[in-house]
Amino acid sequence: MEQIKSVFGRGPPEGSIYDMLKVEHRQIKASLQEILNSGRVMNDVFSQTATALDMHMKGEEALLYPKLEQNNSTRACAVKSREEHNFARMAIRDINNSAPDERWIAKVSLLYDVVSHHINEEENEVFPGARKVLTDTVAMQLGREYRTRTYRKTPSSQTPPQQSNSEETSEMPPVAPSKQEDET
Ligand SMILES: [Fe+2]
Ligand SMILES: [Fe+2]
């Protein structure tokens, strides 16, 4: 779907689940920063970013967090992360229901703070904790599953598409959320 493609491009490189999520973290933050830097109400960019962020969160909730919730040393972090996702979703709904004025910008700024905080926690606490309880092999497998789930790519034997000129490309990028949900 074009919306997510505009935020995530052709998708992150092959790698572990952590590699992929970190790439998307940078992209999501950059998209929100674009809005804030402009100081304008940018509904299209926001819609694309919110869709990409939602896909990212759903991927984490479907693939990574369940693994972490099975282990006592990582469970609390995963549970908290889910709640932070819910908080971000509430913020997104609030923005979508907001009039296009300076409060809209303020709400996007708040979402940016929430997302940045969450990303910092994931990269500095959740992922390091996960590395202790998940083998590298599992992390790579989760990476393949994540890419397939989010970008409609088959496992790592396929290289990322080099050019967005195929029918596949228009469908590959990350999927209308409703379709994705239907499948999982
Ligand atoms: Fe994340
Ligand atoms: Fe997350």
C-alpha cells in the first residue's frame, strides 16, 4: 500500500528483528519530525505515518512481544510496551479527531514525545533484554517473519526489491492494515 511505502520505502534490509525494527523507528520519527518542522497541518503525511506506525506496532505485538512475555526477565517490559502502544493509538485517534489548527500540531508533538520515549525504551531496554533470552537464530527467524508480515516478502532468500517498478511493488509495501489483520 502506497501509504506505508512512503514512510518505510521498500522496507528494511534483511536482518534480525531488531535490525528491522530499528530502521523503522528512524523512519517513523523522521516522518513525524517532518510534520513538526513544517509547523503545518499535514494530514497526508500524518495518515501515512500513523498507518506505518500501526503496522510496526502490530508486528511487534504479533511476533516479538509474545516471545518476551514467556520469560520472567522480559515479561514486564513487553507488557509495558503493549500499554505504550495503546497510549500511542489513543494519541493518534485524538489527532484524527482534532481540528486542523495549532492544537493539531501540539498533539502531533505530544505523539512524537510518546513515540520517542517508547523507541528509546525498546532500543535500550527491551531489545537488550530480548537478546538475552532469544538466540540469534530466533532473532533472525523473527526478522524474516516480520518482513514477510509487514512487507509481504518471502523469507530471506529473496533480496529486497531494487526498483519500485513492478506490480509486486505496489502490493508489497506494507499492506493495508485491514488486509493484514484478516490474515493474522
Ligand atoms: Fe518499535
Ligand atoms: Fe513498540
